[in-house]
Amino acid sequence: MLTWLAHLAISLGFGLALQANPELPEAPWFFAPDWANNLAHWDVQWEVTIAEQGYGPDFQPQTSAKFPLLALTARLLAQLSGLSIPAALFALNKLGTLAGLWAVWALADDLYGRSAANRAVGYMAFPPTGTAYVYWMSYPEPLFLAQWTLAFLFVARRQDARAGLMAILAVWTRPQGALLVAALGLAILADERRLSARLVQRALAVCLPPALALAAWLAHISALTGIPFSPYVAQAESGRALAWPWERVLRRAAWMIENPDAIWPGHWLEAWQLTLIGLGLAALLVLWRRGRVPGALAAFTLLGVALPLATRILAIGRFSALTWLPVVPALLIPARWRALDWALWALGAGLALWVLVGINTAPLVTLYVP
């Protein structure tokens, strides 16, 4: 709860600070400079557009690439409560953050015990990659965090109907929801350990409803936009130019070596994130081989990182925060090294604050893609 209150205080403090200084917001094309709109920049602006105008017929690629649950729930909340759309997005983000961090704690508690669960929440809330800004701006990531962690938790507790419901919500929230369906199937297979009628029954109960829900959404938005598999390929510069995940890393490293004068702080942050992600994935595989991380969680994490790299999406740190990867340090660092925990959390919070200010205020340009 204290972690969630810290996120809430940072969000409101930053939004109100920009509202009190309307000359500071980064770009005039977003929205009016009140506190809620100041937390609805970048990708969140498309959520506002969807909530206010829908997807079509005059869609834009960035809009058709967004999944509907956050935007349409914000529209419903605004209609019922009288809140503005940005304020409704803010409220849903904070509810998702609270639910997501609790679900991380519950899942880690089941897997590793209470002490490790407390530390896991710290690393998920303030990852050293600097991606905590997704909890401060009104992004859909916290909702997805709550959905996929609860789905894994319910499968582990054999509450399959609840797991299927969470998976349905997940496939309507983020593109990684498709990966979740496969990962939950692996979790059920590992739990049952042999082919049986019970395994088939559980797999159908958990995996079939979200698969049908995703197929229905893909068919609807693709028909509306005229782009097959529109949510995944609508942004031509990222969705339609597939490559092996490691190619992007090598290209970025080569570019930084060849163009040292063109490097901005945002490029260094991206390099830092890619380095941590590489080391974290290697450690995750070792932990999996030693039985410390379930295979389904490891597979979901690996695919959740590989997908954006393969599609050349720039916000790789943000995508890695939607997996089990941020929890890895809690499994590697001895519990008695509490000072190191606090140092890494402070580093993560500091980098996230730097990103928050850098991408949303005109005086500081970092060239970091959120």
C-alpha cells in the first residue's frame, strides 16, 4: 500500500506541477494542460482519442494498433461518474497499479514466500530499467500487469474460470495477451504433468475463451481498418518490419560506436535497458533450470521481450516491465543485502523520474521513446 501511495503522490504531484506551469508541457498537440491531461501524453493520447471518437472510419494507424479495454472502460467510467476521459484513464491506471502490485505479491508469495514477495513488489514497482513512469502516467500497462499475474495465480490455485476471465481481459488490453494464452497452457500442462481429460478440460476453460475473444477483436478491427491483423501490423515502421530480436541490439550498438557525437541521453538509457534485459534473461534461464522460476513464467517473459525486439518497437524497457523480468533481482540478491535493494529501487525511481520529466517538458529533451 505504501508503494502504491508513493506512485499516486508522484503522479498527482507531477500533473499538478505542470498545470501550475503551463509553459513547461512538452508539446501543444496533446491536450489542455490540466493535471489529468498532463499525464495523458504520448501513447496515452491514442487512448483518449479512442475513448472520445472510437476507432473509425477515419482511423489512424496508431489508433488501430491500440487494444480497446482501457479506452472503452474509461469512456464508460466517464459517462457514469462525470469525470473527464483523462481523469478516468488516471483512475483506471491507479486501480490497475494497486491490483497489479498486489497480484505480483500474491504470486511471488505462493512461489517464494512472504519475504521474497515483499522484495518482488519493490522491484516490479521501481525496476532499475527506469520504467516506473508507466505507473505515473495513465498507461494501460498496470491493468495488464494485474490481469496476467492474476491469471497465473488463478491457474496455480486451480481457479480456472477466474483465470480464463483474466486472460480475456488481458487479450483486450495489450498485444502480449496472445502470448499469455500460450503461457497459461504451458502452466496447466506443467501442473497436470500428463495428458488426461482433466488437462484438456482445464486448457479449454482457461485458453479457449481468450483465444476466441482475441480472434473476435482481430476480425473486427481488421475489417474496420482494412488491414489484416491490424493491431499487430498497423504501424508500418514497427509492426511490418520483422527481424530477429538480437539484430536490433547489434544495430543499436554499431550505431552508437559509429556515431558517438549523435548519442543523446535517451540512447544511453536504452542501451542500459537492453544490457539489463540481456543479463536478466540469462539469469532467468538459469533460475528456470534450477527450478526457481516456473517454465510458463520464463516462457512468457522471454517471448514478451523478444516480440517488441523482433518488431523494432523502441519502448523495450516498457515492454520488459510487463513480464516477470523485473522480479529476477529479488531472486538473485540475498535477502540480507537490503541496502542493495534500496539502492536499486532508488536508481529505478530516479531514472523513471528523469524519463517522466524528459518526455513531458519542453526544456529537457532526452530523445527517449516512451
